[in-house]
Amino acid sequence: MNRLVFLGTGTSQGVPIIGCRCPVCTSSDSRNKRLRTSAWVSGEGTDIIIDAGPDFRYQMLRAGVENIDAILLTHQHRDHVGGLDDVRPFNYYQKRPMPVYANPATLQSLRATIPYAFAEHRYPGAPEFALYPVQDKPFRIGNLEIEPIEVLHYKLVVNAYRIGSLTYITDAKFVSRHSIERMKGSETLIVNALRKEPHLSHFCLQEALALIEEIGPERAFLTHIGHTLDYAGTSRLLPPNVQLAYDGLCIDF
């Protein structure tokens, strides 16, 4: 049995947003407190983190993560890679560079955004990474087989990941027919749903629900949620097999 923990379910600004006094940002419901989107997948003796945004350090401490076999990146936006400097304790305790898997464009972006980690004469104590380009074919990390599936975040290619019976999608706005067919048969689907109103580069709630209906999983969870979607109020609008994810939620698959 494998497990996924939602380390964060929020958007690029997180929820609450700095300075915002809206009902969700001021809510006392802990399920409305959303760190930047990330997940911890464990199973078969392997631990993988999907995306390492600016909240990475706190997410590791809060969830009690003590080992990471690899980090999967969906794409290069700051809310998904901004915490990579904080892999340094893992470098120290695990005595090796941190394996990072992503598409070639994302890996190239890392060399520009954290150049000190890749310098020829690296500063002592800088984070260490082993970069692995993800192509359009399955690969293995430890005992887990992972299938990358391309989706579009406006015009940017983002990797969704299928791990066994679970497919994880974030920051998608368009999924091709070919990618949908590769996702079919998933028992668990995780997909982004930013808000009720349409958005240029993210699925809105109705678009996410339409994709879920087309793929037909047994259950689905919504993530990358903005501050206009209240947990309790939105949950009443969802089909029985669909649930808003929240930080700390654990699911087995």
C-alpha cells in the first residue's frame, strides 16, 4: 500500500494571502489554511516529494519527513521550486546529492535560479543536487514506477505524474486527448481547481470537475486552491466522489 500526504494545497501566494481580510483568509477552519502545493508519496520503502516551494522547510518539519529518496518537479515556477535550498539537511544526513527529476526545461531553469548550487567552485554548505531529465516514458525511483504525462499551464509544459493507481496534476489548464487516455484507469485523481471563475492558466472548479468526469476515477481530490473557495461551502457543491484536499490529508492508494 502506498500513501500520499498533501503537504500543501494552496496557490502561489498561499492561503491566507498577506493583508487579505476575506472570509477564507480570516477563517478559523484549519482546512482553509493552505501552504504552497506539494505532496509526499511513500511506499515500497521509497519516499518522494512532489514540488518543493517556498514552504518546503516548514512542510518537512510539520509532516515529520526524515528521508527523501528524490524530488519530482512538475515545473519551474517559484511556488514549486522556491524551497530547494532547504534540501541541505537531507544532503548532510543522507550524505549524497538530492536526486531531482523534472523535464529538461525545468532543470535548465534551476541552473539559472540557484546557480550557486551548480557553480564549478561550489560554496561550502550550498545544496547539492543530482539532476535527472524526465522524458516521455516511465521511470523508477526506488521501488516506485512513475509515468510523466504532459499537461499545459497556459503555454508552459507541466508534468503530471501517474504512480500506480494515482494520477497527480497541478497547474493545468489544458490536457490533450492523448494525455487523458494515459490517465484513464486511475483509481485516484488529484487535480488543481483554482476558483469558480475561469482563469487564463489554471482549471477553474467546473473545468476540474469536467476532467474528473471524463477520466472517471473512483475518487478525486482538488488541490492548488485559491482563497475564494471555502472548504465547507465548496464541499457542499461537489459530487460524492470528489473532495477538496487540505493540508495534512493522508490518502492510501
